[in-house]
Amino acid sequence: MTGSIFETALGAEAFARLHPMMQRRFGVSLEAGYACVGSGTMARIRRGPWWTVPFLLIGRLRHILVADTGSDVPFTIENYPYRDPFGRETVTFVREYRVRRRPARFDATMVLDPVRRVVVDYLGTHQHLAVDLELEVDDRGGLVLRSSEQRFYEGPVGFRFPMAFSGTALLREHWDDERQAFRISLEVHNRVLGFLFGYEGWFTCEFPPATDAPERLKPHRHERRL
């Protein structure tokens, strides 16, 4: 594979329509030899009504969803390339913030399904949930990621996860020339419960050399199935 998993999934023509800073951010790969390490502020973190909290707390156990809310919350995001135990090029997407004393994390690792040319997002610390991502470039040269089919894996068990018990995510990122920073927004909805969780904010990045990820960012187990 040449280029990053995102360039391969989007195609060279669409990837070239991204803002140059977005190309650099989503160009993280083993071939490129660098990571993307960002820090910034979540201007707003919000969640749905009180009855969504148990759902979010379950997600928190494996660093998938959290129930915190807040404003002007500092956060970090770390994207490192590495090769997983099955030989697949993988990119970490670990976001961490602290509203109260206990830090909260969203853990994700992404690989490319070479047959379907789709980015598969493994959520959480144990890669139990594999989510297909639909990617597109918007008119600002930003990237839009939509989650679609989801599959649950645990030991020999594997099945398509019912969307009534999960959430669909819409994430948007673009480069703000005026602020010289990346803008990000996320919303997660459930078909039955409605809005579950979301945030919006900005961050800046450094691009240190890297061809492996720190162990603290890797999942506790890796799932072979896509």
C-alpha cells in the first residue's frame, strides 16, 4: 500500500482536494514515517438527556463513550502509525481530556480493508466493535467521517451489531486558516435514544517522526476480523 490508509480509501483525486494541512494530518502512515500529535480545547462537550447516561457509562468502561460534559476543556489527540500483530498498518486515534479528576479517553485504532478499500475503525481498548467509515471531502477541504455498519467480536463470537443498541457518529474536521488550527466536531446518535454525545473544538499539531506507536496507545487486544 502506498500513501496512508485514508488516501487509499478516499482515492488520490479526492485526497488531493483536502486542504494541504488536512493532507498532512491524514497522511500519517508507516511510509510517511511521522505521527500527528495535537493539543487544544473542546469548547463544548455535551450529552443527551439523563436516560442516555447508563448507555454512555457502559461505553466508558472500554473507552468508547463517556458521560462527562463541560466547556473549554483541554484535550489531546494522538495519531501514530504502527504494524499490528497481524501485519496490518494501523493508525491510533486516541483522544483524552479531563473534566474532573479522572481522565476520560476515546480509544480507536484504524486499519484498511484492502478488499473493500474501506477504513475500519476498531473502537475501545479491546477492539470488540469494528465500524466501517464512509469518508468524503467537503467544500472547505475538510474531511467528513460517517460511521456505518458495525460488527461485534469476542472470542469465537462475531455478529453484526444491532444499531438499536449502538450509536452512529458524524465527525467533521477542517483547517481554519484564520486561526491556524484544526477544527473538529463530533455527534453520536442512537436510533432509539436520539442524541447521545458530542463535542466541538480546535487543536494544533506537531508531526514527530514515528514508525511505531507507544504501548499506552495500543489496544489491550487486537482483532483479526474486519
